[in-house]
Amino acid sequence: MREIAFIKQNKEKWLEFELAIFGKAKKNPDELANLYIQLMNDLSYAQTYYPKSKTVVYLNHLASQIYQKIYKTKRTEKNRIVEFFKIEVPLLLFEYKRYLMYAFILFFATVAMGVVSARYDQNFVRLILGDDYVNMTLENIKKGNPVAVYQSGSNWGSFIGITMNNLYVGARCYMYGIFAGVGTFYVFLQNSLMLGSFQYFFYEQNVFWESVRGIWIHGAMEIFGIVIESAAGFILGASILFPKTFSRMNSFKIGFKNSFKIFLSTFPFTIGAGFLEGFITRYSIDMPIWLSSFIILFTLGIISFYYLVYPSIVYKKVHKLPAKQN
């Protein structure tokens, strides 16, 4: 069957799916499950005969949305928060995985820009970090503790202040996506340039590994979280710029709902990073190398698994359901 005939034959059914997804047509869980099975059959057919078509992208999106709605409308009571992190967010991450890839590519590119700029422009670090901060850090390096800045203030005061600041930065990375993604890029660029120049500054002062042991105890989750929040901002911007088969308003509604869930998913990691910075990082200089290395690798492993590996596991599990039901 030619693709245009396939679309014409199933167009009305797919419109019914859209109405069910957006709440304009009331469906009970059994009806939604039946729609999901039908849609998966159409998706399998399209993947087989029109693998590079926009129809596949469209049907895959509908399938993901219906599956999430099934979980929301199940008769049995479940822990909403657990389902949110266990099912909803991973499916969204898989659906929008290309935006995560774009965000990470952009992250490494802009951090590299910060490193190169700091190397070839002696004033760049001071321009980005400010004279007071650079001078204070130089004094700390002379005293033998490059990351002494993390020892200032009380544990709880640092934890609360740092966490609130990180949540604010993450919110800016996400919400500025409303400006077609340009605002997100601007905030993301600022933070990436700062990170690249900051790390090169320590390298230039011959205390690079000392800085890594301190900064990345909390930075593994904090920086990774900013990348994810920026990816959510790009998703929001793309929903405005590229509505696909939806009206621009419906595309924005979908983009906002989905990207906001991804943004919310970073909160536990951001709070965890704040806790580490307030209570653990301050002791990095006295900590055994194996312990600081373990904390860095462990925290990086947790957040990497959740955002980069686990979504594929959930997606594969979900897409086995129709075969079992048949």
C-alpha cells in the first residue's frame, strides 16, 4: 500500500487517538488499551514499509502519549511519584532523545570554547568569573587548598543557598526555551564557558586534579542536570518552531507538558548536588583519593544511567506489551 493511501485509510482513527490523548474524548482504561494496540499495529506497519517517513515519527509520538495516559487512568491505585519517575519520564526521554544528544554535543563544544578562550586570552577567566573570585581562588591555591571556597558558611546554610541557586539556574535554562530556544542557548552558553574557563584556570595553576576532586563531587549531578534542563528548554522551543502535523498551539501544549516533566525530573538530582556541595565537598581536600573518586563516579553513574540508559530499557519493555496481549 502506498503511504498516502495508508494515511487516508487510517486518518480518522488517528484523529480519534488525538482526541483521546488530549482529553476531548472520554475513554476508559480498557478502551485506551485497545487504541494502544491498534496504534502499535499501525506503527509496526509504517516502520516496515515507510521507515524514514514522518508518519513513523507521528505514530510513535501518539503511541507514547497513549501509553502514558493508560498509566494515569488505571483503576488500581499506584504511587503517582514512583510512576512518574519509573515510566513517564523515561518514555519521554526516549521520545526526545535526539534533544539530549544535541544538548550534550553543545555542552562539550561550548566547554571546549571556554577552555580555548581561557588558554589564549589571559583576561577571559577574570571576565567570566570576576576579579574578586579569581583573586580569592589564587590566595586559596597559595594556602594549599584550591577549593577552600566550598568550606565557607555552615553546612545547612550552604546546602539551602546552593540548592536554591541551582534550581534557579535550571529554571532559567528551561523556561527561556519559550523564546524559541535562543534564551536557553544563552544561559547554557554562559554556564558552559564558565565551566571550561574555570577548569582551565586550575590546570594553568597546576592544581587541576585537586580541583576535580572537589568540584566534581557535586558537579557530576549539578552539571549533568543543567544539560538535561537545557535539553528540556530546547524541546519547548522546538514545539513552537516545528509543530509537525499539529497546530502550533497544540504542539506548544504538548511540548510544554512533556518538557516540563523532564525538567521536574532533575529536581532530586539538583537537590542531591546541593547536599553534596554543602556537606561533602568541603572535606574533599582531606578525603582519600579513592573515596572522592568513588563519589564522583557513583553520582555520575546514577544520573547517566537514569537519563541515558534506563529510557531504552523502559521503551523496549513497553513495546513488548501488544504482543503479550495478542
